[in-house]
Amino acid sequence: MVRCNDDYSIDSNKLNIDDIVSRIQDDSRGPYQNSFLQECEVMNTLIMIIVTSLKEIELAFKGELTMTENMEVLMNSIFFNIVPPTWEKYAFASSRGLALWLDNLK
């Protein structure tokens, strides 16, 4: 299980869209650049879902949240090296196991 501490924030893992946009020259911005920026937004949403769900599991282990069925499904998926359904819903299609999927996500 991935351990999340209190210093682990969503913002530290998200793609900085403003920085990316500032590096794209206005005169060269076309459909490929727009698609790239849209994919960056999708990735940020996925990162938010992953970090939030892992933080919730950590809080449940501490006894600060009640363990839900979705949390149990997430934990079982991680244990069996399967991409959790809640993450898969926001992610790109893949038949990889969780470890390889996360490597690809990076």
C-alpha cells in the first residue's frame, strides 16, 4: 500500500497547466497543442482522484473515517495489482497491471 503523509498534497503532483501554456508560443498553438492541454487536464483529474482516495484509506486506517465498500474494493485492487475501477473510470484504457499502469502514468 502506498503511504500518504500529511505533507503529500495534490498540488505537488499535478501538472502545472499555466507553466505549460506559457511555454507554448501563441503563433504555434494549433489542434495538437490544444489536445495536449486537454490531456493534461484529464491527467490532473486522475491524479486528484488517486491522491484523494489514498488519503481516505489512510484516514480509515487511523480510524478517522469509516471504511466503505469502495475503499475495500480499492484496497483489494491494489493488493491484487489491478487498476481500481474508480481510477479506471477517469483513466486511459489499458490492460496493464497496476504497477505497470502507474509507471505509464508517470
